Amino acid sequence: MKSGIIGARRAGKSTVFHALTGIAPAPGLSDARNRAQLGQIKVADERLDFLESVYGSKKKVPVELTLFDFAANPKEHKPEAALDPTLLPLVRDMDALLMVVAEFGGERPALADAAATLDGELVFSDFDQLERRVERLRKEKGPIEFERATLQRCMTWLEHGKPLRTLDMTAQELAQLSSFALVSRKPALVVVNCEADRATAPIAETDEAALQARGLEAFRLAAAFEAELWELDPAGHQELLRDAGLEAPARERLVRALYRHLGLVTFYTAGEPEAHAWPLRRGATALEAAARIHSDIARGFIRAEVISFEDFARLRSEARVREAGKLRLEGRDSVINDGDIIHVRFKV
Ligand SMILES: Nc1nc2c(ncn2[C@@H]2O[C@H](COP(=O)(O)OP(=O)(O)OP(=O)(O)O)[C@@H](O)[C@H]2O)c(=O)[nH]1
Ligand SMILES: [Mg+2]
């Protein structure tokens, strides 16, 4: 899963990246050839640890979140623009966005306004992209009426300043738009970068409502404070977190917030070679889970053998799960639940 950190100049994007990954900002990042620094968060997962030990797996593969800290190009990034336009092609490739808003050093912009400014850049970029496509459609012949109508509906929405993530679309419309990688459709958390003494301060109700209307959600992070904690040993890290009223480090809280906001669950594949955790959209089917593992496995899908995590935790072996009649044989359309351990039967 790829998440890109965006935000105004000096909003603390690199500090947020540091707080989440433990990787300090790279001085060479402003180099135009090297537009992003990558950092990985391996998601801590007790269920996966349990599967690894019971199956005696040689390898453990947790869910990984890759964060991208982009470097704006000072020549392109005009002070009045919230986002360097040359970053947009990189942003298109992300699964989710983290929009950083500064709330430190005397800066207290209305959170909703700051987020709206950033979101506005995404809205503008999508409008621009769709408009160029509509121009080209003028010269095309063939069955383009549906495409034209879909683009027009999106553009009307964007013209009102609304991001596409808040527009309900049919599966057919979404399929029509799939080649565009529209940025205002990407799920996003607004990272409120604050001082340590406001790490647990509530978000004002008016801000919360305004964000919600854009399909956004606030996530508070005292980035400079949590970046410094990486210098400490784990015990010291824990203690200072607790003093600040925080129950877990930034990366764990962020993963939870993203999972909730994106509506994700985790399923597992387990065996002696490896125990593997996979993220999946809540409500997704066995076939979608198979596709997550490998497109060949989805193509040759016959059925899935599914064990719920609770049954496995109680019985502690596949053989006992089978004897107890708790192994489910599921077809391609059955829904996979959080914690399910699945084995896909397929032919190639
Ligand atoms: N006091 C305080 N300072 C911060 C915080 N976050 C960032 N800063 C400072 O703000 C300045 C900018 O932070 P960066 O993380 O480099 O911001 P950025 O958004 O990556 O900046 P650019 O990449 O240049 O656009 C640095 O001097 C940071 O030390 C914070 O939470 N509290
Ligand atoms: Mg930076």
C-alpha cells in the first residue's frame, strides 16, 4: 500500500515522514532527479506472529505501508500554490494521501481552510485532466456518449469545488474512469502537525464537519516530538509517549487510522514456507483475495478453504480444524472476513 505525503511548503512533511518511519529527511531530496524518499512501515500484527509460531513458518511477511516524502521543485512550486504541479504524476500512483497541515510555531490556520486549499489543488488537477480528454473526444467517432456523459458529470462536480471521492458513482462509471488515476478520488487523511502539548487535543467540531463533507478525516500528530523519540531506546520511547497521553507510537496509530478510513481488513495465508498478512477492502470476495495474492491464482480459482482466526487460535492446527468441521469451502463470491486464513485451490 502506497501513501504519499503532500502539503504546503514547510508544513512539516519531512518531519511527519521522519516521525512515522524513523528516517530523517535526506538533504539531497530537493534534487530534481530524486523526487521522493521512500520509507516502509511493517505493520505489527499479533495474529501473524501467532500463525508464524504455530505453522513453524520460515518467513513472516507483514502488511507493509510504503510512505513517500516528495520533494517540491522550488522553480515549479509557486508560493501561492499549495502543491508543486510537477508532483502530480507521482501522486497519481498512490493508494492514499496524507495531507499535512501545520499547527506549530504560532501557526494556527483554520484546519478546514488549509485542507480545502490542498484539496482544491487536487480538484483543479482532475478537472484539467478530464477537460483535456473531453477536448480530444470532440474529434473522436464511435461509442463515446457514455464516456462523455461520465466525464461531464465529474466535471460539473469538480466545478463546484467538490472532490470526486464524495461523488457516488456506478460501477460502470468507475470502470470508465479507471484509466485516469484521479487524485481527488484518493482517500486521504489530514495530518494535523502540532506541538506535543496538543498531541491529544480534540479536533474542533466545525473543522471535523467540514473535513467530513470532503470525505476527509483528521489525524493529529506531534511530528517533531515523535521524530525525536526514535533516538531513544524502546522503553524511553514508550515512557515519553505515555507522558504525552499517547497509547502507541505514530506509525501504529496511523496504520489503524488508515485501515479504518480506507475500510480495510487483513486476511492471512499460512504454511511452513511463510506466514503472510494481506490487506483487503472490507466486504471483498474470495476471488478478490485470490487476486491480491496473485493474478494467476485468481484466474485459475476453483475454491477457497477458509478458517476463521478464532477457530484456528482455539484449535491450533489445520487437522483439528478439519475434524471439528470448521474448515469452510467457499466459492469465488463469498465474502472474506477480517482474520480469515485462506488457502486458494486453483488450476493454471
Ligand atoms: N516546532 C515544530 N517545528 C516543526 C514541526 N514540524 C516541522 N517543524 C519544523 O518546520 C520546518 C519545516 O519542516 P519540514 O519537515 O522540513 O517541512 P516540509 O514540509 O518537508 O518542507 P519542504 O519539503 O521544504 O516543503 C523544520 O524546521 C522543522 O524542524 C513541529 O511539529 N513542531
Ligand atoms: Mg520536505
